[in-house]
Amino acid sequence: MRQCTFIILVWLSSLPVFAQDVGLSFSYFIPRNGYFSTPISPFSFRGVGVNLNRFIALETGISLYRMSGMNMLDLPFDTKDPLLGPNFTLFVPAELVLEFKGKQAEFDIKGGGFAFYGFDQKLDLGNFDRAIRVYEGWEVANSDLSFKNNPGFGLLAGVELTLPVTRQFSVSLEINYLMGTAKFPLSGSYIGGTTLGGLQTIDVDYKDAKVDFTGLEFSIGITFGSGR
């Protein structure tokens, strides 16, 4: 395995590498079973990388999102309402790009992975209580939960269309499908019940719970080139 990795690194280092243009983008994320999330401008730099040759490039970048609400996986109950948020999320992709360049436009096909980390995490206890009421068949429920935050990882695939405005300035439109998770174990308890059955207290240990980072990302970018 180490020999194979070394050979790949040597091969990559032998390829002619050309610096890419620099871009600034505004990215928007629509999570599955969550709320529309917006970028924290101007903290979104995407498409940063190198061209390995005329058709293949490596790209990365960084975006800071204001996540309004996201859902969770691997809980004993299902809900389509977001259980997490709002928060700030740092998103870093790593992509292999297949480029098709024409005189009037450029079309790219992208694939790769990404890492993300949520800051200032909050649980939406109102939605948790509603989900617990349905799950337990109760009339009332009140949860007292804590969590352990972790970085998350995932895969992405997408396409990008770049339209030149001048020799030094271009506009790009990009869409990506993201599939990622982050470990987010929950512990604590909830209390609730019915009028006839009285109140019960249930201990919680959802050690397999995860943040669901699945959805569509749309980006509108501005690229500044060398004009060559």
C-alpha cells in the first residue's frame, strides 16, 4: 500500500501543473429534511487548486455556512423536522475535476469528498419534543439532552458552468449533491406521558446518532483570471 501511494505521488509530481484562476463564490445549501442555509459572505472561496493538464484539475476551497436547521440519523424515531440548529458550519471540499473548455464557456464535472464542522451547535428541543410525543404516543413531552460534537465527512458530485464576461472576469454556476455525516451522540432524559397514564421519565443514550449532511448545494461564483 505504501509503495503504491509513493508511485502515485511521484507520478502526480511529474505532471505539468498550472495555477488556476482565483474565485469568490456565494454558496447555498438545501439540506434533506432541514431549512435553507445561507453563506456568511465573504467567507466562501471555492475552486482553488491546480490544473494537472488541459482536462484534469484538483480543486479545494472553504465556505462558512449559517445552517438554519439540519436533521439527524440513527435515532430510534424518524422525523422530517430539523433537530439541530441554528449553527455555523465550516465546509471544505476536495475535488477531482474533469474540464471541457470551449471558446464561449467551460463545463466541468466534479467528484470527491468533503469535511465539515459545526460551531455553536444547538439542539432544536421543540422539534425533539414533538418527535418524542409521536414516538411514545404521549400527549406531552419535555426533553433534557446534551451532545458531543465531532467533525464530519462525506462524498460529493456535481457540475459547473463557467461563462467568461471579459478576459479577466468570469461568472460560474455550480450545483453539487452532498452526502455526509458527523458523529453526534446524545445523552440525557425526557419526561412525558398522557392524562390517564401519568408521567414517565426515560433515560437517553443515543450513542450512534449522527448529523445528516445530505442535500443540494448551489453556488454562484466570480472568477478573476490572468487574461491569458
